[in-house]
Amino acid sequence: MIHFQYSGRLWSVLTVLALCVVIGCVPPPERPIGSTTTGSTNLTSVASNVTTPYTEPLVEEPVTDPYASAEVETVTPLDTVAMAPTTSLANLVHIDLELPAPAFKGTPVPLEEPNVEKPRGKPRPPFLAPEGTVNLALGQRVTASDLVPISGELDLVTDGDKEASDFGYLGTRAGSEWVQVDLGQKGSIYAVVVWHNHADARVYRDVIVQVSDDPDFLDAQTVFNNDYDNSSGMGIGADMGYVETSEGKLIDCKGVQGRFVRLYSKGSTVDDKNHYTEVSVYGRPAA
């Protein structure tokens, strides 16, 4: 009798458990995700019962290039930078200018003179030009707007003597006057170097340099102009005045073509006269 009661209770418990499985009280055994299922249980229902740890949602930020908006400097290879239409930096050589001895120490600047560049305080960088560049003006014929110069001779301008002295320069009358060098033939001009009177630190005014194939300069190209107020009537120049030194003033002409070089001035901070110790024109004769 006791055995019968125990078996009946066991049967009742098994019956209740079976009903719970049918109505969902007890979850069925889990199957590994990805395994094959049969009947009404499928992968979606199994996966929905899997609890995963909470993680922040992944927000995709736009990928930006930190250099996209930066201004990038374009570097041009040296052998493609042209100094003149037919010349590249790869073909340039150092040209010796043979400078005269300094006539004074330091480079004081006239304080009341406007539009004057600050002296470098150190030697000028080497002058580079195409191989075969020479002083085309050396010994060449010189003319001037002042037919009767007040001092010196015209040939002093191209005789090769650049030293500062009281007698080694050409002096013309006051006002805007010019001297002109005939190179003898057309050439490619890379630089004009002019020495006015450099015995002291003076500044010459309205220095204007032009190149032309025409001796009357009806058609000319201006390569330098420091006339900041158009007092010489040839237009306002973009260049600055400078203090005379033994280095002279080197004017970059960028290979301009021409036979004649004309240089204007209109007195200096010392007096109203015009002086030329030497003019050199560095270039190569046209082929």
C-alpha cells in the first residue's frame, strides 16, 4: 500500500512537469546557435533568449584628412626654375664681380630720406648667371644727356675702375639726367651693376634703369625704378632707394634682350648732381 502511494505521487509530479513544458513554464533545453533545429523551434527564437552584455552603440565618425585643408607649398625642382626664358638654375655659375675696396665703415642711412631699404649688414649673396656671362659694357661707348659734363669723362663709366676717388667718376649737371651704354650688339642681360659716387653713404634719387634695342629708347623696358613720387615724370617705381657702398647696386634683369642700357638719376642726399663711377652690364651676346 505504501509503495502504491509513493508511485502515485511520483506520477503526479511527472504529470505536472510535462504540463509545464507544454505551456512554457519550463524553457526547453538550449541549442547551440547555428545548430539544426526541427519543429517550431528555429534559430531566431533561440537567439532571442540569449542575453548579451550591454555595449555602447558604435557611431561611425567621418574620416577626415588633417592636411586636406592645409595650404601645401608647391616645390619646383631647381632644374625647372627659369632665371631667363632659355636658362635654368641647373646651368648657372658664380660670376665674380671684382668689388672695389670699401671707402667707409658701416652703412649709415640718411634718417630723413623716405623709401630707403635697410642695409643688409652682411655681404651680398653670390651672383649666379649662365655660364659664359661677361661684362658686356667693359670699354664700350658711353653717351649722356648732359653734353658737357661738369667733371670727368664719359669713358670713365665703362673703364673697369670702380674705386672711390675724387676724380674717377663722371659728374653731370643737376636735375634728372642719364648716361647710356652701347653694348655694341644685342645680348641677353642678366644684371646691371652700377656704382655712383660711393665715397660716403649717400642715397641717389630717382634711379631708373632701362634696356632697349633703340638708341632713342622710344621702345624700352624698365628693369629698375625707385622714383616713389614720380618726380622725374617716368612713372612711380616699385623699387626702393639704397645707400651707396663699394658693392654697387646689382639690378636683376632676368635675361632681358637689348643692346642699349640707359641709367637715370636726380641728385642725391649730398647734393643735386649726378655721378657715375662705373656701370657693368653682365650678359651674353645674342646668338
